[in-house]
Amino acid sequence: MGLSAAKQISKGGGRIIITGLNPERLNAAQQELGSDAVVLENDSGSPTTGTDLASQVEKIGRLDGLWLNAAIARIGPLEEITVPTYNQIMDINVRGPLLQLAALSALINDNGSIVVTASSSVYEGAAATSLYAASKGALLAAARSWASAVAHRGIRVNTLVPGPIATNFRSFLPDEAREGFESFVVNQVPLQRVGTSEEAAAVALFLLSNASSYVTGSQYAVDGGLIMQ
């Protein structure tokens, strides 16, 4: 989703900074986006993720928009949740965005925009996704508070709530398990299909743009009607 949005911004003449952790994917993204794009390695699970990112962004300039999109998922029975798994999910999905925004907020221009990626898992109540859903529920709550915290600067904060989107996000699952999980979810989607990364990115771009200048503290579901928000 992030790469799709970055491509659209770049095509429109905007300057972009993208982050990631996988060197191969970062290199591929640099090739796709061209030399004008700034591609940074940053680990959302690191305690220094925010300060590391801010120090790099300061060298480049200020931000008109920020999309907090990094996350991982782990699914499985409730009984299999362990302390290491809990820490990994919460560090990357919750602490990371919190620290990133804390460090980057001063670098966002007045009247800018922040988009936070949550998940339809928050509302689905699926037995296998309790930990992941909890992490994304925490972000939904945080985003509402962030919207209040930065409103005096005209900065807007909104949440993207993707449903089943065709990305590599569930690549950690074996093929059979992934296909079974996606089939189960798609069967509950009124539009009866998986969404594309471009469709999710289009909504994020709307929220990042001036077209949504009077929208803040809101949630936008991109889920084919799965949760009917």
C-alpha cells in the first residue's frame, strides 16, 4: 500500500521519503521510484526508531504528510501467545508509531496531514487475530488523541482501516494456510473480492491531500464492506 501511494505521489511531482527494513525490498523500491525518492532503512521495533528517523529526515527537510504504515501480523490460537510474540507485535505495531510521531511531529508543517494504518481485524472478532487486533485497536485510540494534540497547528490525523488487501503482508504464512485464511475472510466481504494496494493507497492519498482539509479524527474503512463502517 505504501509503495503504491509513493508511486502516485512521485508521478504527481511530490518528493517522497519511504522507510523499510528488508534491504532487497528497499533496493527494489528505489529502482521503481527513481533517484529522486529517498529510501531509508528503519526498524519500527527499535526503541530508537523515532529519533533515528527524525535525524535522517532533518537532513532532508520538513514534511507535509506522514503515513505511519509499518506493521507485522501474527495469527494463531490464543493459547500460543507468548511474551516474545506479544513484545514483537506491540513494539513494531504500537510503540514504533508512537515513538515515530513523537519524534517527527515537530518536523511536520502546519496544516499537514498524518495517516495511521489500523486494520479491520479490530472489528472482526476473529479468534486467531486477538493480539494483532489489539495492537491495531491501540493505534485507533491513539490516533484520536493525536488528532486533538496537533489540531491547534491545523494538522489532521485520520486512520485507514484496510480489510483484505492484496499485499505481501501475510507472506509469513505457509501458502495453504494463507489461501485458507484469505478465502475465509473474502467469503465475508460483500464485494466478494480482495482489494488492491492501489485502492487502499487512493484513500490514504485522499487523507494526505488538501481534498480532506476538513477531515480529522476519522476512520476510513477500505474493506469491500467487511465491517460496514
